[in-house]
Amino acid sequence: MITAQVFNWTGHVLHVPRTRLPEAIKRAELGRTGVYLLTGEKDGKPHAYIGEAEELGERLKNHSGKEWWTSAVLVSASGNSLNKAHVKYLESRLVAEAKKVGVVTLDNGNTPPKSRLSEAAASDMEVFLDFLFLVLPAIRIDIFVEQTRPTKPASAATPSVTDAADTFVIDSPKHGLKATAQITDGEFIVLAGSQARLSWEGKEVSASSYAALHETLVQSGVLKPDGDHCVFVKNYAFTSPSAAGAVVYGRQTAGPTAWRRALDGKTYGEWEAAQISG
């Protein structure tokens, strides 16, 4: 189990593996009013459910019949200061945000309506959410993290001279693929207009592999089929050059050698080593 709190924030987050649920239910925090997330996989794809409860522990017991979830994230406040109206508001906002980001399929139906709060109370809940969105990625809950990035007007295939130092390309005539990525604020972003394989070609197709990511990007509209390949219609931030290379090639790929700097042809790995050595 993992607990997370932030200085000057009243919120409390508990991340519980399903296997430790009997132990977790005994904790005082699960007697509080709050919101919760169930996370796992369904049909080999990331899946989640977002709900609210006046007593978190009792509500979790009611979800024992859902076989797909493997962990729960329980969000409450110190002093049990959240009430029913607060958590209904938070639930609605969280469902709407998860649907907007679109990295998981939700077990929820329609987005629940927000409860009517005073302007001051609604403002307090928005601040509560701001802190929560900071905490969740720290415990590896990324369903509210937007991975697409604003698209520049310039073509992805022709980076400007000023951008070339941090621009990397894959150019594979054999596979008919061209892709361009830039490092911006520490993120490895594949640019709109880049090409990728139409489908996953590699042998590794488990839900934990990049095959699932490739399929998710197609289903979410980041990758759009175009003839015999796909095209990135949005800039997309990957966790690593290997993740980006795998999606482009449709198979496991050594990103540090697959991507080459547009400026001089050095591999990403060579460039990174030079950056580290100074």
C-alpha cells in the first residue's frame, strides 16, 4: 500500500493492491467520505472506474464482483471534511477529465452531473483537484495526464534550423516510414505528420507491451490510418525514445539507436551520452 499527502493540502490518497484489500478496509481512512478509482485491465486494455462514497471501505466491498480491477486509489480529506456534495462534484470532474484525456476505457456510463456548490465551495474543490492531479502521477496513476501536445504549424518532416539540435528522425525507406521527434521541456514528442506502421508487427503483443499503446493511439485518434501506414494527427509525448520507436515501427525497438539527430546523424544514444558527459 502507498499513501500520499502534500504539505498544506488536506487531501489523503491511499493506493491499495486488490490483494491487500482486507487489510486496507481496517484503516481509519476507509471510513471517510471520498472518491475512488478502480484500475486494471479488461480485454487486454487499460480500464478504470471512478466513483464516490460516503464510506469508502463499504463501497469497495460492493465492487468485489468486478473481476477486472487489480488496485484501488482512495481519496479522502483529513478530518473527514469532504461531504456528499463535495465528492459528487469531484466524481463528475474526474470522470469528465478521464474521458477527455482518453488513455483508459471507463467502466462508468455517462458523466455524472456535478452537484450544485457555492462559488467558494466549487473553487475549493478545483484547488483540491489541482493537488490531486499532482499527486496521482507520483504513484503511477496516469489516467488524467494528457499526452498529446499542441501542434506547430510547421510540417513535422521539415524542422527548422533552430529546432534541429533537439530534433530526431526515423527515416526507413525499407518500411516506407518517416517520423520526426523533438525534445521539449524534457519530453520526447513525436510530431504530427510523422508516420507509423498500420498495425503491430512484433511478436510481443501482451497488454504490458507497446502493442497495447499502438492500439490505444489508433483507437483514440492520435494515429490515423492512411493507406499502408498510420499518420500522427497530433503531437504526442512518449515516456522514452524506445516507446516512440516501437509505435513507429510496430515492434520492439531500441530507441537510442533508432532515432538519429537531424543536425548531424548521431543516434539519440550518442547525443544523450554527450549531454551527460558535458
